[in-house]
Amino acid sequence: MTEQQPLYLGIDGGGSKCRVVLMSANNQLLGEGLSGPANPLRGMAVATTSILAATEQALQQAGLPLSTMSQLIVGAGLAGVNLPEYYQLFSAWQHPFARLYLTSDLHIACIGAHQGQDGAVIICGTGSCGLAAVAGQLLEVGGHGFPYGDNGSGAWFGLQLLKQVLRSKDQLIAPTLMAELLQAELNCSDTLQLVGHFMHASPTDYARLAPLVFTAAEHGDATARQVVLQGAAHINDIALRLLTINPAALCLIGGLAYKVEPYLAPEVRQLVVPSAQSPEYGAVCFARQAHANTLASGITQ
């Protein structure tokens, strides 16, 4: 592959997995890769190992030698690099690529969702955060981490479920269907056993329980419905903050997005559109634009 026909690699690196796509100069998909965590908060060695493993998969799928890494123009959207310390760590990484352009996973999610056009995106999955991109302005909201942030996320819903179940079992509030659902899910009914089960729980552990809150609410449980409304209000507040810079459209992504959307305000819901492309494709778009800017400015290696 010549310098006139570069190869682009898009990386979506999160706290649980790393996805990559390898694209030709004419937007042909050549290969894909999937590996473990690529969030630098898990450690730089873990993150870089995951990135390289996924890249190797994509190259092998494309039938290209691993030495092709040195030709790749890479766009990487990574969880955690919104924090300056981790951005600097990754910027100093002696990577094997021709170029590495770095941004947050939320930014590439927005680029992919709107195919490079202006717009906004809210992630409502294990965590929660939002970003709007309008006329070169980026507005990012949330994403501060669980338990002090990520309100309205899967982890938040799971934690609220546990709190309300424990209050119910202590007879401080009315019985709640969430208690039955949680006990059945964990095959555990003793209060102290429940507490022990969550003693070292991760955000992912809590997030797995989030659907139980919605199930209970859909069956008329008043306590669960209150939790759902509170969580949806957090996501609605993120949306309203993003709308202050007037994005034309909003995408909701993440495992809980479809559950939360019906509870959002009408002025928010009327702007919701389906996501056009996945974040890793957004990373390729980011790499193309960043590299074009680099070439236009005359910057060399």
C-alpha cells in the first residue's frame, strides 16, 4: 500500500472491550478486531496490549502482514483520555503506527452517530455521559465515573435497586417487587448475604441489575417507577444541557437507551434520531479529518 493510498484504523477503546475497524482510502472495510479493555485507567500496559491485539486481528482478517502497522493512520477514541493525565500518557506512547490521533470514546461515538456532521449523543449504558458538537464547539457533560457520577446509568440504576431493596427488607418502606426480582436473580434472600454479595461489586455488576428496575416499574411497582423517573430525569438534564448549543439531532446509545427514552421530555425526544454508524467508524472519520489537517498544516513526523 503506497503513501498515496493510506490505510485507516478506527479504535473504540472502552473499559470492557476494544473494537477496531481497518478501512481503505476509498472507505472499503478490510478487517475488524475485538479484544479486552483499552481504558488507560485499567493501566497503560493493559490498554496498549488490547489495542495491538485488536489491530493484529484486523490486519490478519485483511490478509495483510503485521508490518503494515507502520503504515496505519489511526484514530483512537478511548475512555479515560478526557482526563489530562491519561491523555498525556497515551500521547507519549511509542506506538507502532504511522500516525495516532487521540480523542475520547464519547467524541468518536458522536462523529459516528451523525456521520461526521454536527449533532449530539448521550451514552446510557454502564455509565452515562453526553457530548454535543456544533460548528467546531464541543460540549461534554457527565462521564465523571461511578458512584459519584454516571447518574441515570446502568450502574446507578443497579445501585438504587439495591438501596431500595435493603430499605424494604428493613421495613422502612413498603414491600417492592424489586426485592423478589433481585433475590431470584442472585438466588439469595438473606439481607446480610445480599450486602456481602455487593461488598466488592464493580459498576458492571450493578449495571447488570438495571433491567430489573424497569421490569418492576412496568409491573406497577411504585418504588421502582420512582427510581426510573429519577434516573430518566438525570439523562434528560444531560440532554437539556447539550441542547444549549443547538445541535440539530440527538442520538441515544447504550444498553439502557431504549428503556430511558420514553421518559424523556418531548422537546428532547423530538430530536432523537437513530445512530448512523458505530463509534469505531467515527474514529476512522476522526482520523481522516485530523490527518488531512496535519497534511494541510505541513506538519511532518
